[in-house]
Amino acid sequence: MKRKPICCFVGEKPQKFPWGYDEKWPDCIRLKEKLAFEIETMRQKGVKSFISNMAMGVELWAAEIVVSLKQ
């Protein structure tokens, strides 16, 4: 049986970044744009399942991007 590809997100918490919780900081915006690009690339390659534990920071941002792309 062929396994279906799954993507799981793991990343830093906001306090580990220079911008902290300021999501309007240019580097934070670039990080989210890069996440969106990589998530869309994975979707085009057939990944349909994305897993996040919803921790603040990269994991939550990635989950929000996945939900926005599904709408």
C-alpha cells in the first residue's frame, strides 16, 4: 500500500525571533511568505495532510496559512 505524504510543522516560538510578537515586522512577513510558498509547493506535489500542534510562532503561522489556502 502506497503511503500518502504528510507535512508536519515544527518551529520557533515568537520570543526566539528579534521581532517577538510583532507580526508586522518585515522579517516576520518574509518568513510567512516563505512558509506560504513552501506549503503551496508541497500541495502541488500532492501533500494533502498538514499537521501542527498549534504552538505559538511558526507552527501556528503555518497552520493559519494552510487554512487560508484551503478556503
